[in-house]
Amino acid sequence: MLASAFVVPLGMLLACLWPRAREQMPSLLAFAPIPALAAVLLVASDSSLVMGSTRLHLTFALDRPGAMLLGVAAFLWIASGAYASHYLRGRPYRGQFVVCWLMTLTGCLGVFLAADMVGFYFLLALLTLGACGLVIHHETPRAWRAGAVYIGLALLAETLLLMAFVLLAAQIPGDSLLIRDAAAALPTSPQRDLILALLIAGLGMKAGLVPFHIWMPLAYSAAPTPASAVLSGAAVKASILGMIRFLPIETAQPGWGTALAAAGLFAALYGVVIGITQREPKVVLAYSSVSQMGFIVAIIGMGMIAGDGRAALAAAFYAAHHVLVKGALFLSVGVIAATGSRRLWLMLLPVAIIAVGLGGLPLTGGALAKFVADELLGDSTASNIATLSAVGTTLLMLQFLRSLANTASQDPQATAAAGLVWPWLATAVVSLVVPWTLYLTVPSGTLPDPLSPAVIWKALWPVLLGAMLAVALWRWRGGLPRVPAGDLVVAMDGGVRVAVALGKKLERMDSALRQWPAAGVSLLILTIALGAAVFAR
């Protein structure tokens, strides 16, 4: 069953080599992730599988963080696949979309199961290649630009990870390439700091840590709606699982843990500050992902500071909730765009519940996820920043709801198709149910009661404060600057234009100097002098 989790979508991908099979594939996308969900439900935790020969083989395993993320990711892929089947009807380039979708799906589900560095790296690369195809699917100038930024940063991240894996492989006794052996060898490695720097930089780029977050708002807004849902919900969590598996969370690393927590908390606040200036719903959600991914990274960093192994499960739990909520919110963009004013508020109600739940609305899955994280953060400065982040997340999600309502259909009687509504609604409901279902598996007495009045009030007051700030923002919004999507990349574009203009001027100057005999003689003398100096040295 572990093999079927990624072999089935891989087989469907290979079947796309035949044009007739490729034409039928859009209606089958929802079935590809079902074996992965079945594996989570039916296969015992800590199960493993070895495929290949003795000398060349790949190892796959199902541990608790991986199972948690694989299960929710598989469900989101099922729902988004059903959504995509309806979305693709009558649209061009359906075959290209299906191929890229199945590549991303195979890589995403495979990464959650990969137990050795070779399998992890190649499945991550497959995910990246397929995701790039989804981003540029519409082939507009905006899509090409987003795809270029995404693939550029992704390849840089994977280069850094490859360097880290090579260094790790040299530290493991024997010829093992298992991730658990690499993580065990890392704390005592003489190249520990270099390897940690490479891992954190590579996985941080994949996670969208500031300043490498610029691909998120560009890619998520350019991709088709079902692709945005799986990219923001499931695919990006490969970086979180990578941090959980590779970083030595159970061995105290105060310096690196502090740096990682600080970077994560900064991203959590930065995403909110830039997000509230946006007008497009998908861009607002992208900056929300920057914020939420930063908070998850901060949880891992706090665990590294104290050597607290609970951070791995806390981060996986928080990420699992984010998979479902962010997927449902992106799917809602297409649903609301097809809904008229007559049914608009009925459709916006479930969106509002799960959106504000990200800020910690009591009794939602988001409140439970933040409760689990708060138990790890304690009463530290990080906990205070996390509370500020909850206020900002509520503000940002209310901003999203307002911008989403403005995209509703101009036809008051318009109704979204059932093929779009049911996958979205199912994902929204599951995002409320799954966190509580997982929480019930925790042994009694391990955590305080999340339904106590004190805990509920602690979760409620940041939401209320965020709502008040949202009302103030809507009233005095004219004073906010208009920050373009991608923020820092726009400044980089300006720098590139200046560099190109300066380069052209230098080239013209060089051409003019080369026509002046005195300049040519001077250059010759300088070259001879430099050569003599090198020879004398």
C-alpha cells in the first residue's frame, strides 16, 4: 500500500504518453491520491518499504509527522482533483495541465514517504518541475514571469540541498543514505554548521521564508485555481517535512534554533503587513501563506533551541491544519466568482469560519492548532509575537473576505456548479473535523483542556482585536501604500533595469576607448605589468 501511494499517480502519468488516455485523464484526477489516503488509514505507523536491488534501492517509510501530512494532503488532492475535473471542461491545454498535475502529485506524495536522501531529492525535483508547469499553464506574461521566478529560486534551493546531502552522506557511517541516519550524524559532524546553513537556506526558500518568499504571491496568483489550492496547501509542506526530518530537533542547537525561530516569526509578521495592502484574493492568501509558513518554521526553531522533540509533531499538526484550510480558501475563490449576490452570503459563511479560524477563532481547527503551538512556545517572547501574529492573521483574513466578496458574479442569480461547490465544501468541513479528530488521539492529561474558559478567552481576544483593526482599516484604507504582488521582486526588477542600462553605457564607453590608440597601448602595458607581477610572485 505504501508503494501504491505514489506508483498509482506515476502510472497515470506514464499513461499520458498515449493521447487517448491523456484526453480521458481529467475525469480521473480525483482517483490518483486515493491509495495514499488508504495507506495512511490502513498501514501501521513506522512501516517501511525498500524498492530496488541491494546496491541501488530506495526506501520509503510512514512515520507520525509524515502520516499526518500525507493523509491531509491526499484528501486535498482528491478534492482539488474533483474540482479540476469540472474546471477543465472546455478549456484548452487540458492535456498539459493533467501531465503537470500528475507530476506534482507524484512528487508531493512521494516526498512525504521518502526515507532516504536520494528518493527525497528526486521526488522533490519532480514536484518542482510539475509545479512550474502548473504556474505557467495560462501562458500569459504574468504567468511566464511567475514561473521564471519560481523555477529560479527552486533550482537554487535544490542546489543548496544537494550540497548538504552530499556532505551528510560523507558523515554517515557505512553506506547508508537514510534520512534518519543523516539526522543522527549531523550534531556531531565537524561540518555541522555548514550543513545546517545549507539545509535551512534550501528548505527555507522552499518554505517561502522572507526574503525568498517572492515566488509565492506570483505563483499562487498566476496558477489556475485548483493548482493554487494544492500548491499552497500540500506541495509547500514538503519543506516543512524536510525540516522535521533533517534538522536535529531533539538535540539542542540554541544558536541555529534562535536564528530559525527569528526568521520564522519575522515572516509571520511580514506576510500580514504586506498582505493587508493587497486587493486580489489569491494574492492576499499567498501572503497569508508566507505568514503561516513562517510561524510553522518558528515552531521548529523553538524546538531546536531547547532540544524538544515535541516540536516535530506540533509543527506537523499545525501544518496539517494549514493544508486543508488554505486549500479550501483557494478553492472558494472560484466558487465565489461564479456566485451571484442572492446566494453570496450563504457561500461566504463557511469561508469566513475557516478563514478567521486561522487566527484562532475558538472551537475551530485553527484554535486547536494554535493551542498546541502555544504549549510549546510557553511564556516566551516568541509566544507574545505569536499572539500578535494571531491578531494580524485575523485582520488579514477579514481583508481576504472583503476582497473575495468583491469578485462575486455580476448576475444576482448566478450559482456555482456543483462540481466546484462540493469539493470546496468537503475540504472546509474536513478542515474543522480533522484537527479535533487528531487531538482525540493524544493521551488524556498530556495537554490542558482546550475547552476551558481561560483557554477559549486566550484564543478569542486576539480575534476580536483583529476584527476591530479590520474595521478601522476599511475606514481609513486610503492611507495604505499600494505594494505590488511580489514586493521585493519589484525592487529587484528596478535594479536589473538599472544594471542593464549601466551595462549598455559601459559597453559604449569600452567601444569608444578601444578606438583610441592611447587606450589600447595603456591596456597592453597594464596587461604586461600584471603578468610580470604574477610571475614575480
